[in-house]
Amino acid sequence: MARTVTAQRKILNTALSWTLAIIIFFPIFWILVLSFKTEGDAIRTPIEVLTSAWTLESYSIVQERSDYLKHFTNSVIIALGSTVLGIIIGVPAAWSMAFVPSKRTRGILMWMLSTKMLPAVGVLYPIYLIFIELGILDSRTGLVVILMLMNLPIIIWMLYTYFREIPAEILEAARMDGASLTSEILYVLTPMAVPGIASTLLLNIILAWNEAFWTLNLTAAKAAPLTAFIASYSSPEGLFFAKLSAASVMAITPILIMGWFSQKQLVRGLTFGAVK
Amino acid sequence: MSTKHSRSLARIMVAPAVFALLVWMLIPLSMTVYFSFKKYLPLRGGDLGWVGFENYSRFLSSSSFWPAVGTTIFIVGSVLLITVILGILIALLLDQPIWGQGIVRIMIIAPFFIMPTVSGLIWKNMFMDPTNGFLAHLWRAVGADPVQWLSHASLASLVTIISWQWLPFATLILLTAIQSLDSEQLEAAEMDGAKPIGRFFFIILPHLARAITVVILIQTIFLLSIFAEIFVTTAGAFGTKTLTYLIFQRVLESQNVGLGSAGGVYAIILANIVAIFLMRIVGKNLDN
């Protein structure tokens, strides 16, 4: 609904928008600044912080603590593993519901969505117990499975809404031309489905990366991803502004960049297609 | 294209997903219900037999229950109010032609991608720390005494942190909805002499009604289970214990599984009440 406005209005709107954007973004900007300072400088007044010397010291300290890399690796494996596993299970399901809908499709979709509404804390102890029984407490395998299950409804819903946009006529045309089911899937559908699958992958990696209930409650030293690693800084003795900032910057940067690329998918994915 | 062959194939393709979610739902859920009728203290005697509905009534009558309900309602309600109102205003602003729209958008959306433990700790230490935090410096600069944010204004502080995280979500969805508004309708109203406020209340707001409902419902579901933000900031102290946090403490900290499970069942019922409304809207969308 963009309309033409006077230059004066545009200047005013621009100034207002930028002010708001700077305020909202400020906390992130500020840890970026603090992460390049020494511990001593990081706790000075804002002006002194800005004018003090810049250093990479905090990054090298955080990096040297070998466990940072370990937690980062855990995050990557858990986020990627759970998402890829979810896509592998989700694609065939969404595919068949979009192209061969039956009377039950609607019911199944709604039921899948309802599993997403289950509050995690309500099943915390059973999951905890099952994990101990299976010996997967504080293991990456356990988290991959749990986060896959958490995100599977979103994965299937997103894929479903994307697949539904692929016109069925194209499939019929391919079949008329004598394409087999395999070649139909491989050469006709897959190329059209790739953008949807990619967006789904992206958004769910972000969600899994930032998940902070199961990752905090089901891990200890071994499998803890970055969410839990950062949480260990919440104790008073861990209060080091510069190091905490550096660790935070390193934990959020990859996902922030991915997030900016997935703005549009975010709306579709998190509203289950209710807002497009 | 629905031959018998493709139908049975379709069923096989859905099966793994349905099976996985069915197991995920049924097994833990029935265990929670089972435990909720037991006196079960893993560290103090284990399974001490059936107690009927005692856990349910004890959970409700415990001195921390009603404060936890109050805290939950306060946090969810305030965050919803702040994010929806600010979200609408920012979305309206971003819909206008401005210079550097792309960058502004990116900056405003950023907080949503910050992991909850990081945003909790950024705010707790770098901003709300009463001696070295940014706000303390700011307060001192204007001659005021720094505030002990997380102990003296604990709920307001948490609401700030959580709103900061969720404002981008509301803004993004409302902006998407505004952009789908037909501009001719607005122009017609403008020509008919409708004032900006009138245009907002009679055209834009009704158009946004559905998006606002969706934002409220989805955020409510997520906000009811807010955990990490409290875990790393106040750990439930200073009146910030929500229902979710109370259940977490009962189950894992004091290891009273029966009592915690009864609380869990309450939480599930509560979440389902909200979910029913959300599902209705989503379901309507599925039909067209």
C-alpha cells in the first residue's frame, strides 16, 4: 500500500524509523563493541568504553578455551541433525498430503499442529526418565531426536503450504508424456520444490539453534550446545562483560545472518500459513 | 491422480511422521498423567503409591501456585500488549516509503534471532547490572541512583527483555498483513475526506484483525512456556516464578515428580485452551 508522499513526510518517517531501529538494535550493537574491549575497559562508562583501545583479546580467550569450539560443534550437529532428519521424515509426508489428499488429510494436519502446542514442561520428567533409561541423557543423539520432534509439525506445515502452490497440472502433463513416478518426482517436482525445502531448512535450523528448554534441561558438560554454554555465564563468578560479549557475538552471528535471509519464511513458517 | 496405487503409497509416505508424533505425544503424556496420581519422590523413597487427586489439589493449594499464576498472566499480558501495540505502530511506519528501509528492517528484526539465554544475559549483565550496566551508567550520568533492575523491578525487567525478543515477530507479521492491504481502498477513503485516524480505525485495523489474532495466539503459546529468560536472570526469585518455572522446580529441583506432573497436566490443559482458538483460525485457512 505504498503511496506517494511529500519529501517532508519521507524525511520525518525516515528519521523516526531509524531512531526506533537504532534503539531496538542497540543491545546487539553494544555487545559487539564490548566484545572488542579488555575486561577492565568494558565496565567503564559508555563514553570511556567507546574511546578506549580496541582488542581481539576476548575472542582469543574464548576461542582458546577449547570447550567453546566443542559447544559450537554441538550446536551445529544438533541444529543441522534435527532439521535434516525432520526434512527427511517431513518431505514424503507433506508431499503425499499436498498431492494425494484424502478425507483424513485435514485432520492429520491439524493433529500434527496440536502436538506443537504441548507445553514442554508438562512432559519434562517423562522425557528425562526415558533419556536416562535409553542412556541418551546429555547426548547429541537425544537432542537431535527431541528437537526434530519439536519442529516436525512446523516442517510439515511449511512444506505442505509450499507444495500446495505447485500446480497439479504440471504433474498430469508429465504423466501424459509417459514419465514414470520416479522421474516425475526427480525431474518435475523436485526442482520446483527446492526453494520451499530450502526455506523450511533455514527456518528450522534457526529454531533448533536457539531452542533453550530441552537443551538446558537435558544436557550437562558433554552435549551442551551454545545455549547451555552461554547459560553457564549466568553465575556471578562468570561475570566478565568482554568475554561474555565475545562468546555471545560468536553464538549469535551465524544465526543472525541466516535469519536475515529468512524473513519472509519466518512469517509463513511460524503462523502455519495463516499469514502470508 | 488418486489411483489406488498412489493412495496406498501416500499412506506409507505419511506413516513415519504420524508414527513419530504419535509416540512423542502419547508416551510422555501418559507417563505424566500416571505420575500425577502417584506420590513419587525419586530421591526420597521413589514410588510411594497411588494418591488419587491429592497432587492436583495440593498443587492448587500450595502457597506458590496463585502467585505463579499471577506472574504468568502479568508477563504474558504485558508482553502481548507491548508487542502488539508497538508492532502495529512500527509496521505502519515501515510501510511508508523511507530511505534505507532494508537496513531498518534488518535491525528491527534482529532480536528475534538471538538465542534466549544470550538475550537474557545481555540484558542482565551489560544493561541491567546495577554497578556496571549500561543503564546504571546512564542513570548516574543524569544524577539518579542506579536501579536494581532484576531484584527491585524484576517483573518489569523481564517483560522488557521478553518484549524486546518478541517485538520483531509481531512487527514482521503485522507488516506482512499491512502490505497485503489494497491501497485503492485507502486512497478512496482519503478522497472521501477520511482523516488518518479514521482510516486507521475503519480500514487498516479491521484488515489487521486476523493477523493480530494470530500474533496473540502464537505468542501466548510461546510465552506461556518462557523458560530460559527466567532461568539465566532471576532463576525464579523476586516474584518471577511463572507456572512453567514452578513446575520445572517441582520436578527437577525438588524432585517431587507427582506434584510436578499434576502441575504439568494443568499446564497442558491451559495451553490447549489457547490452542483450540489458534487451530480454528488455521483450519479456516486450510479450507480455501
